[in-house]
Amino acid sequence: MTTAALLSACAFPAHAAPASLTDISNSYAKDAILELVDKGIINGKGNGTFDPTGKIYRQDFAIILAKALSLDVTSAPPSPTFSDIPATHYSYTFVEAAVKAGLIKGQGNGEFGLGENLSRQDMAVLFIRALGIDASGKAAELGNLNFRDAASISNYAKDAVAAAVELKLLSGLTDGSFNPAGSADRQSVALVASRFLKAKDELPQIPDTTTEPGNPTPPPATEKPVPPPSTNNNSGGGGATAPSNPGTPSESDTIPPTVTMVSTSPVMADLHVIVRSTESGIVYLVPASKTATTKAQLESLVAEKLANKAIVASANAETAITTTHLALGDYKVYAVDSSGNVSAATSTIVLQARVMEQPTLYFSDQRTLVFAYNENLNPQFVPGVEDFSVYTEDGTLKFPKAIEHVRIIENKVEIVLAETLQLGRSIKAAFNPLDSGASVRSLTGKISPVVGPASVTYLPDNVKEMLDDLIAEANALMESAEIGNTLGKYPQEAVESLNGVIQLALSAAENPDATPQTLAEGYNSLSSFMGVFRNLQVKPLTISLAQDASFVLNTKTQGSPTVVSDYTSMDDTYNKRSIKKLIQIKRDGSNAQIEYQYNQGKPEMSILQDYEVIGHIEIESSDPSLVLVSGESQNGITVKPIFGAQENSTASLRFKVIESGKETGSVELPVTFDFTPPTVTQATYDSSQGTFTLMSNELVYSYYETVPLSILVDYSGNNDFSSNSSDIFPLILGEDFMYNIMNDRSGISISLTPKGIAKLSTQLPGGAFRLTINGMSDFAMNWQMRIEYVPAR
């Protein structure tokens, strides 16, 4: 089997007809799945399954987009655009069509991102892009959506999410969140794709992909602080003194000064903030969150040590304000002239601690990303996982990698990913703490700068040794794999496929000209399929009760037992029950047909798959004093009630699955003891149809082992059915009337024949009918000897 064929079989199996999908009955997107499968836009996963909660991968989403937009997939380029989507791959023509249409781009380094999951926010971006809708400005409407996690929606996706919600392509989750970074599953993509098709018909547009959403704005460059001017030596904190009575207002001066910022943001915390005022007086460095309109308010902030001030010796002179004792954060400056007029505030400037040099980023193993600084770090300041961003890219689309935890060791911050990273794959990593007070710090107090986004590739120097070791591990796995359909074994085709992937990896390992990237691809392919292979190991059998399963016993059946048989019947009776109507046995990951074979002389049946015995099922009574189970019958397992059981007695049948000598599952089916015959609850006559309807309080059966159902119909013109009446006219069964048990067994239907109606034509209307029912039985063979009814007319 070739690599392309193998991946195709594993990742995107052949199309399955809607009727054959067995695992979507409980999916909220069932109708959408059936619609799209019927249109050939999405596929099942083989063996009659769709896997509605399974993850959707980038290559499969490209196929959905291409099919939904009817893109031309017949003119793919002869050479692949991406190294991980060769021309032999099942998604090749669809991916190339989507790329040509400008809908999807690669992740850099010539890779598409085969096997990467799709997030909910990226699904919104791609569908809105495919609709050709200009979603600019839609992000402003997110506040009206009431998503409790709206703030966590990435900037590049906010407009698209708002547009997708407005078009009813997407909605929030039941807990009030949107979960933007959560992985989209197959059923949710099917539902949104179905809505997308309807929206596309209403809004036919050509996608505009000339610009990409989400281009991050790089942080401003840190400029070198301006030192305080040597001519101004009276700057300070709260102790500065203004020149010659600056606080005495002048009757003629009502115009406030203008103050401008000379320093550029950010300013290091141990330096000064330099400003220039158009008048002499005092300038105040105040937290940006505070607003002041009077000198008294500004002085109060200085007294609380929230602000600092400095004297302006002369108009337009550069004045330095110390930052000593001030907290880090955003600040602005006010100026007050000698008349007490307060200026408008300056623009905001950031007061920032001194920073360490940019760290070096690398992978120490397949799950650990390292930020290595040039100084040892303070272990008391450990950032949270939310302060880091680790993702792969498709153009400007980001596919986040979950972070398990963050730790500090000496001069390194180690980010442990939740999933193993494939060799040779590039990721983007960034560090931008949400709370500057909890940022990474050195032992000397310096803080970490904002890092990235930076590209990091995990490609160790010993990739050849890693591939050799993995090939040896795969060979050992294959040699230990026992082929068969029973527990712990592997299907024949799975072992053959593993051998094929091993040979491909071996050819790369033995090629002296193989590049590290080629060796990495061989490692990734083999490692990935080994995980698939282990999952193909035959799982334990599971057992559950069949739909509407029930079991009824009656001690009044004169010793007639119930036989549980391995046969298949359209309609069970009290005496003969099919085991398939009582229990259901399946094997996880397999839809193979399960059959049963009675083992005579034992209360058990063999379980068969493809004519091979893979286990057996045993039946036992929870209370042998009430129910006796044995293998004495030639036709199946006998179940008898013990005389003395009452209708309120409690017992059950226990079905146990035995596989490879071990019990792998069991289920109990309650036994109902029923000794009460059915009754007629309603009897009506429809004169226009000549039809009687007798409704029962139980399902109606007729048993030859007791008294089979029989019905007599008499007519009296004077309504007298007494023994002395001479006006009773009996109708003949088969000639004047017919009867049958209703299809749903809810009652009995009696119909006059045309001949019977003709006989009564001289008598009707008037008079009455008498119906005599014998042998009406319920499922448990309880029967009524004689029931007489005179239906109302």
C-alpha cells in the first residue's frame, strides 16, 4: 500500500451513502450531515460511520470549501505547492483549487499543515472569506452578542465571527461562551457548511482575498530615554518648590498653559520623563487613569505618592520629572501656570522597568519549548499559560497549540505543550503578559521584553538516530501483533499497512542523500501510523439491552417455558424469544455483523464474527427461587418461572459476555411476572363502514397452546339478548363477518362483509349487536374465557 493510499484510507475514507451512517442519530447536525453527504460535499469514515464528534483537519476542510464553492479541481498544477501535500495525496486537487482561489495559504517553509485541527474562529474566517463578504467593522458588534469570552476572540477573527453570527452560520455555546480557540468537530463543520450553502445562494459573491485578516501590529520600538537637561536641577518628587509665588492667580491670566511630551514611550522606571510647558509653573506626572481639573487635585495625588511633580523654571524649557517610587504603567502630564490655570493632559507615556535582552527560543524535546534568557530568573514570577501564544499559521490564520503548563528553571522558561510536535514542523511563539506585574523577571529585577511572534522549528541533530530507533520499535510492534478478530489481536490489513509504512521509512533512513527534513517526514509518517495501528487492536466486546427489550413470565402457563433461541424472528412469542430482541453486542471500532449459536446443554451461546467464534454469552437468573435458567432444550436456553412467584416479585436475567476466558461485560434485564388476562376497555361500531373496534388494555395475542381467539357476532332487532329472546340473529364467520388482531396489537377489528350487510339491510337501522370474544390473550398467555359486549351505536 502506498503512503498516499494509506493516508487516504485513514484520514478521509470513501463516500458513504446517507442511509448507511449508523452513528449520527443523536447528532444535533444529523440533517445537515445527511444533506452534505447526499450532495457529495462531505464523506463518512467507512464502516457506516461518520464520527460526528471527531476533529476536522485542514486538508479535509479544504475539500469541503472546494466542493461547496464548486471550484475547478481538474487543473491542478503538475508540481505540488506544498511539500506535505504531494500530487498523490487524496486532498491534492482540492487544496490546490482552494489555494488558487485565494482561500487558504500555507504555514511557511513550503508546508500546508497536513493533520492540523481547525478552530471555531478560523472556521468563521474561512467561511466569511469564501462568501466574499466585507466584514470590516463587524467586531464592534461583538459586544452585543453577550459572549462571556468575547475578549478572547483573536483580533484577526473578530470581524468574521461577528459576521458569521449575524448570518446565523455560527452561534454561541450553551454556557454563553463562543470558545474561539476550541477545535471544530465534524458535525459542527457540517452544520455551518449547510448554512453556508444557503447563505451563498442568497449572497453570491466572489471571495476577496487580496488582504488577510489578523496581521499583528508590531510593538513600538523602544527608544533611548532622553536624560534630564543639565540646566534644570530642581526636579524631584513631592518636594519641588515653584518659583516666585506660582500659585497666586493673576486677575488678568485665565488661559492655561500647553504642555507637550518630549520623552518617547516607553520610559525606563529609573529615568526621568521630559516635558515642555509654554509657561513657567509646575508640571505633574499623573497616572493615566486619573483626571484632574484643579491644582488642589494634582497636589492631592502627589501627597498620596501616586504622582510626582517638577518646577518649570522658564517657558518652553525642557523639564525633567522623576519617576522614583511610581508604579509601572501608563501616565500623562498636566501643567499649572503661576495663575493656577491647569492645562489639558499630554498623550500617554508608559513607565516601564528595565528589560532583559530578547531570549533565544528552541525546542528541548518534542513537547517542550524553551525561552532562554541571558540572566537567571526569579522563580517567584512564573507567567501563566495565557501569557504565551503558540500556534501554526495559514497566512494570517492561527491554529493554537494547547499549553499544558509553564515552569522556570535557572535562566529558562519552559512551555510544555499538550501534544507532541512533529519533527521539522515550524510553529510561531510569542510572550506578551496580560499583567505586567507578573511578567518574567531576572534576579536583578529586570523584566522580560515582549517576545515574538518568532518562528521555531523542532528538528534535532540526531533525527537519523531517532528514525532508526522508531523503525526498530515499529518492527517489534509488528512482530508481536497477532492477527485475528478476537480480543487483543489485529486485522490482517492493519498489519500489512504497518509493514508498508515501515518500508517507506526504512528507504528514507537508508538513503545516504536524505536531508534532515526528509528523515523528519519519514519519522512523522511512521510515528503517526503507529498510533493509528495501536488503535486498530481489537477492542473488548460490549453489551447493552436491545431497544424496547422486556421479559415476561407467567406461572399459569402450565409449565410451558420460554425458550431463548439464536434464531431471528419477525415477531417473538411467549414460548420463543430471539436473543437479538433482548441484547445487543458490539465491538468498539468495528461494525462487523455479530451472530449467535446455541451451545446445547448449557445456558450459553457462542458469539460469532465472520463464522469465527470470538466469545460466548452466558445467561443466569438473579434469583433461582423465582426464575430457573437451564440448557435442557434442544432449541435454546429455557427460562421457567417457579410456582410461588407473585406479580410483585423481583428478579432479572443476567447476560454475561465471556471473551478470552474473561468476563468483559454484563447487563441485567428485569423479569416481569404477569398473571392477569387482558380486558376490553372500549367497544365501538362504525355503521358507515360496518366495522367494530375493540380496544384492549394490553397488546393482544392468540395462542393455540391455550384457547385460540374466536369471536361470535349476534344481532337483535329489539335489543333483547336474554335466553328467552326469539329475536337473536347470529352472523356466520367468514360469510357475514371477518375479524383480526390489529397490526399494532392494540385491539381487535371486526368487519361485516357485503353479504352480512345485505342480510341485515332489512333489519337496520335499529336493533343491537352482541360480540362474544373467547381466548383473547396477552403476551404472557393470560387469556379471557368469555367476554360479551354490546357496543354503543
